Amino acid sequence: MSEASPQKIRIWDAPVRVFHWLLVLSFAGAYLTAESERWRLVHVTLGYTLGGLLVFRLVWGVIGTRYARFSNFVRGPAAVLQYLNSIKAKQPEHHLGHNPAGAVAIVLLMLLGLGIAATGYITYNDLGPGWVGEVHDLLANAMVVVIIGHLVGVVTASLQHKENLVRSMVTGFKTGAADQGIRRTWTVVAVAIVMAVLGFWWLQWQSAPKLGDTAQVSAQFGYHG
């Protein structure tokens, strides 16, 4: 077999995969606890985690591995339209990294996530007017809509390309030529991300009000909005 023969190659580095699944966990958890005063600290902690993860992804999108970089997958409207037309014609363009349509969803998710984290911080700490809380809720609901669209795109692309895109975001592997894969997985960076997140969660837990301390519970979990 020649070196160009299709085979399993590493596309997604460890930091990208860890970021992806921690982001899923953070947003899902924050969204599900948004209306509960009892789980307010969990909501806030996961919201801050989401913001921190997105800041990391902005940096990694510039200095990360080949397919993690924005320059590899962010394209203009013409490229997005061309890809969508190829899907419609059932002759989809194949991209080892994110396809142009998926890139649009990723950019939207990142912008919405940063907006959610910022408005959540302002609202929780009572640093702005009441309407900021309404914007916070609006952005969160908009993100749900984009996520649904993203999932539909993932399923559609998986079926048309006959490859499991969800599994590839778990394992990091897709099918391609040997010279198209990344050389390093940067596992040490992924471990650092997990340790940083767990450490932050531990610190937040330490600040949780003790049961029976009504005044502290009220101060800690009171929601300004």
C-alpha cells in the first residue's frame, strides 16, 4: 500500500476533544439548572467554566494543531453555499476537519457562549441593568437552536460521508491519507484543562454555603435580575 492509501489518521488533538465534551457538559448543566435557586451555584460555576473553555479555544484556534486552527476551517459565504449545494446534490464535499457549514455553527456557538458568560457574570454580580438578564436568557435559548442545527448537520454529514463524526470527536480519528494526520495529540494540554476545570469546581464548592446558614444561602444563591 502506498502512503496515500486511505487509513485511520489522527485529526482531532486531545485538547479539542476535551474542550468539546466539557463545553457540552457545562452548557447542558448550566441550562438545566438555570431556573433553580437551589442549584444556583452549580449554574454559575458551569457558566464560568463555559466562558473559560471558550477563551482557551480562541487561543488554541490560533496556536493549536492543523485542524484546530480557525484558518483551517473558517470560510466565506461562497464556500458555505457551495458545500450546502453539494449536500443537496448528494455529492457532499469531504473535509477532514470541520466543513464550511459546521464552521458557521462553531463560530456562532462560540460567540453566543461568550455572550452568555459575559451577561451571566454581569447579572449574577448585579453589575448592570435588569435587561442584561433578559439578554442572557435570550442568548442561551439562541444557543439551543444553533446546537439543534449543529446536531442535524452532524447526522446529515455522517450519513452522507458514511463516517461517524461523533465517534471521531471521541477517538480523534478519521479516514484519510497518512500525510494528512496531525503528528502530536498534546495530551498534556488536555490534562491541564481537566485539572484546571476540576480545580475551579473544587474552589467553588469550598465557597458553597453550609446547610442551615439561611443568611449565607440567601446571599450566595440570590439571583439579581
